[in-house]
Amino acid sequence: MTLSRKAFALMQYPLPHHALSRLVGSLAECRTVGLKNALISAFIRRFNVDMREALEPDYRAYASFNDFFTRALKHGARPIGEGITSPADGALSRYGRIAAGELIQAKGQRFSVRALLGGDAALAETFTGGSFATVYLSPRDYHRVHMPVSGTLRETIYVPGRLFSVNQATAEHVPGLFARNERLVCLFDTEHGPLAVVLVGAMIVAAIETVWAGQVTPLAGTPQRTRLDQPIRLEKGAELGRFKLGSTVVMCSASPVSFDDFTAGAKVQMGERLGDSGKPSGHGKGED
């Protein structure tokens, strides 16, 4: 009997999310040649991973499963489009306006931008009337996250939390999923106004890394804000960070975005044009 989507989501509540993720993380860092090669080969077959676009197409050349999973692509494999572009490969699960301080998570599920960004009401107010886009990275996708526009990093907020799966079944049945999971909020100043790129952790995601600070160390307790003494400038298309195993990116723009005509769940690639900033549109097809 096939497990129902709701049952799959509900059975995750009692699981030791962080312990499972640490266990998988240890296995993913294993450098025993026979074991890591077997893991990578099985993964490529299971998820039909296209290694032809990888900078290093020979899976045996990677030192560990994590090295393979966060592999670089060949130059030019992801052309950077005009306007606001996708920060990652994946499914454009939801997109549209931030209405009444809320974002769409899935059909029948909404959550607040304030909760997503760590509870700061003043920060959340910055994005009132703006737009959002959520990209879900499946296991077969390229797992580096890139800048959708050029910007200057001014601070980050690490928000501790659970590590529910972030697939569609869980998004439909776990309220406030993206505001419950562990995440890293990256706040940028751009020519279009403030931009938040939120890297959301998930079950068995071994780690989140950024190009400026390396691996994010899990913390307990309250959100931890880090203001940068020296601003970091990242150009459009530049790498921002990466996931060690799949997850989700939620992008919030203070400026409204006129999205191109996408169907919710459409496959997008990093660098693909999503729309134009500063041009309000309707709610978009990502809205219910």
C-alpha cells in the first residue's frame, strides 16, 4: 500500500531530525574509495543525474559523496538571463506578491514573512508589497545557489529549527514549514531594494555552506544575527552558497516583481529569467 501524502508528512513529527541528518552527513563525508564510489554510482542511477554538464564528469574522481553532490558545472552550462533570475536549479513551486505579510507555501498553506526571516517585525515590514519565489531542489538537481541579481551582503540571520522534508507532500501538510525548519537568511542591498535569499534546511541535509563563511554551524536557541563589518559584493550569477543534500531557497524582494508566465511547479534552472523587478503584476500562477 502506498503511503499517503498526509501520512508521510505526519510521520516526520516524532523523528529525531538533527540526529538523522548528522548520521547521513557522516556517511556523505566518507572517503573510503569503494564505499563512496558505490554511493555516488547508485545515486546517479537512481536519480538519473546528467554528469555530462559537470566540470568533472567522472564520478570516481570526487573525494566524497558531498564533493560529488556539490559539484561544479562546466563554464556556460547555466547562461545568466535578463531581469531577476532563478537562484538555483529546481521546481518553481510558488511565486507572487507578498500579500498581508504572507507567502504561499502550498495549496491551503500560507506562512508569514516575519516568521520566515526570524521574527523581526521591522525587517518583515521592509518586504510588504514585494514579491517572493520559492525554488525546491530535488536530489538530481545542481545544488549550488547563485545570486538572482547583483547585491551587497549586509547581514545574515541563522534561525534554528526542525528539519522536516521540504517536498510537496510535506509542504501541503506541515503548517509554516519553511518558517519552522532551520534556515539561513541572507540580506542584500540591491539596485532594486532589499533582497532576502533564504536557504532552508531539510531532513538529511548534512549542511548549508556560504562562500563567505563556509559551513553554517547549527546552533540552539534564538536566531543569531551577524552584521558584516566589511560588505561583500556578489555579482549576478555569482555563487552564494550550497546545500549538502537537497532543500529549498525562498527569495523575497522588497520591490514587486513582474513574473513571466510560469506554471506552479515548473522546472527552472539557475540563471533562468523569472521576471522584471519594479513592475507590479497580479498574484502570479504560483498563487491559489
